Amino acid sequence: MYKAVTRGISVTVTPRYMPEESSPEQGRYFFAYTVEIINTGLERVQLRARHWTITDEHGQVQEVRGAGVVGEEPILGPGESFSYTSGCPLPTPSGTMQGSYLMETAAGETFDAEVPAFSLDIPRAKRVLH
């Protein structure tokens, strides 16, 4: 599990390798990750956009930007949470992801909530980020 907190927005990520959706002989490794976002702050916020930086083990970088997450732009009041699961294919057996969520307060102020860097590794290739 990987965790970051920005302005009372706690983001926890739990990645896992999905062998049933992978084809190593064809250079395709699929990883799922579950994200839990908890508003531990005092103001209501809405997740407006996401930004991901995905790096494979050869250093190839892919940037992903878009509105919301999994087709939603959840609103989180103080103490509320939102969880979702998504996936990422890689051409290598390991890599990393990190990013941010663009959050908007009820007053219209925006800020980036950090998504912690996390490892994507097939079971034999465990690598830990520090």
C-alpha cells in the first residue's frame, strides 16, 4: 500500500499484477490498482481531473490526463471517501506510476492532491520505492 496526503486529501493506492489479463510472451503485463481517496479535511472538494506519469522498466514514460476518474468526478465532504479500481498495461514486467488529482473546493479554488508513486511488479520482480 502506498499513501500520500495533501491538504487533508488522503490517497492510498494498492496495486496488483493480473496474470489472467497478461501475455508475457507478447510483451503485455497488466496491472490493476485500487485507489481510496478520503477527505480528512474540513472543506468539501470535487475531483475534477487526473494526471498520471507511467514509467516502464526501460525508462519509457507515458503521460495520461483526463477528466475525473473512471467516468466520475466525485464530491467528497469532510470524512467522506471514494474508491475505484482501474488498470494499466505495461510492455515490461515492472514499472512505476505516480500522479495527481485536480481538486476543486466549494469556493472554486483548485489544488493538486498527490497520488503517491507506486511500483507495478510481477511477483518475481519485487521492487520497492523509497
